[in-house]
Amino acid sequence: MVPDQALLPDVLPTDRLTVGGKPVRALRTGWRRISDLRSVLTVAGAVAQTYGVVAVAGYLDRWWAYLAAFVLMIRGHALLNILAHEAAHRLLFTRSWLNDVIGRWLLAYPSLQAMLAYRRAHFAHHRDEMGPGEPDLGLYRGYPISRASFRRKLTRDALGISAYKNLKLLARAVVRRRTEALQIVAVQAMLLAVSLAWGRPWMYLVWFVSWSTGWKVSNRLRALAEHGGMTRSKDRRETTHVVHQSRGARFWIVPYHTGWHLAHHVDMGVPWRNLPLLHRELVDSGWLAPGIEYPSYRALWRALASGSDQSDGRQRAQRPAGEAGTSFLSID
């Protein structure tokens, strides 16, 4: 899965990029600027497309409305989680406390993401992708695998088995009275109470079951498209995939420019709005050669599922216990 060295030209630094690919100061100042007003509008839009979608389904109170909300909330949980990721990086608002308040209570906790625990684990991910401290190493390594193994993983996600593993960790943290776990449960209880008070229990079921099933499939596919089968390296082109961004993928799988993921790893201080600018600069410099870009997410997923049964065995032997994900690693 790692690109051939012939496709990784050594062309940095340039007059616009440093040796690691980060923009020079003159560019970096502008590209790292955060607009609080635009972020408020972005969060409001995410709320309308998540809470609002479920509320409309409850208002209509028809089976087809709940089914439509279930499908749209697969994307909805992506919206909430990705904006919570921005807040974890403190890139959503200029004030740290506002990132924490909005990121935790409005975005992360409703989607069962422990943002403070995620922040700690995620920064470890950025410090040394695929290294010994990588929190999701069991998720990324061992690829390519066989189609049968890939299908089994997605089936476990779709049936709620992966979510059940996450929920067991959450329950364990609740029993230990970990603050963030209790806060997540409190937010979920509030969402359930609102749906019951309105006489629309299906609203919460749509919210929770879409997270437990369709969102888990979507989240695995996105995560593997970022780092699946890559290797530990100081060269981000060997740790992170590059995928052509289609409109369909950006709507369902990678909203808020999160598909320009290599640019995010080159400079994690650049907010999501400006990742396409940094990506374009990396391409124009010649550092991102066309040969390492996958033409679509489907093409990358096919490559990830092109291994043999022997490769599946190696992955099982190497994998740490569980694939719970960074949101549930250490809830304080």
C-alpha cells in the first residue's frame, strides 16, 4: 500500500514550503487563520443537518421519514465527529474554551465521542503515525487483506458488533465514575428524554442505531482510506493516502474537506477550510506526484481488499486486542 520510492520526488523545500511540506510563514499566517463567524455558521448547518433531520422525522412521524433520517444520520454522525475533530485540534474557534464547550457538548458527546480522551490519543497519532504509540495501529496495519476478511469487518460494523465493543468500554468507564463517560451518558439520556417527552421514541432510536451500524461502516471506510496499510515514516506520503475528492464522497464519507487528509498531517494547524489550498500547493510543488493519488475511494478500498488469506493470518497475529477506536481508549 506504500507508494514506490520513484513516486516520491525529493523537491522540498521550496520558496513556499518548508522541508516537511508546511507553508512558509507568509502563507502559514493566512492559512491558519480561524473565522469565528464562519465557524458558527458551519456548526449551525451541522445542527440543522443532524438534530434538525431527526426532529423533522419526528414531526412527520411516518415510517419513511424515520428511514430517511436513519440514512441521513449516517452522514450526520460524520458531520458531528469531524467538526468535533476540528474542536479537538482547537481549530474550530479562536478561543480554546469555546472549542471545548461546543466540541464536547454539541458535537462529540451527542455522537458518543469522548473528545478529551480522543484529543490525547489523536495527538499521539499525529506525533508518530503508525509508530508504537499509534492508538489505532490495530485498525490500520496488516493490509491488504482478502475480500472475505474485509467483508467480515464491515459486516461486524453493520450489525452493531463494533459499536457493542465501544459501548462496553463506555460502560466500564461509567462504572469507574470517569467524568467524561458520565457526561456522555447524561447527554444521551437527555436526547432520549426529549424524544420520549414528545412521544417520539423512534427519534432517539434513529439517532442511536444509525451511529451503531451505518456510521460504524462509514467511519471504518474513511479511516482505512486515510492510513490503511501504510507505514511508519517521517515522510507523510508513506503514512497517509491521497484520494481524489468526488462530490459524492465529500457528501457521504469525508465532509468538511477531511478527505485532504495528507495536507492535514503535513500541517495540523491549518483549519479544514484551507486544507485544499495546502493540498494544491503540495501538488504544484511536485512533492505530491499524480501517481500516488487513488482515482476514487472505491479504487483504494479494492486495493485494501486485494490480499491473500495468508495476509489475513498475519494481521490477526499482529493485531492488538480490539479495534475500539481512539474515542474510547481512556475516558477520564
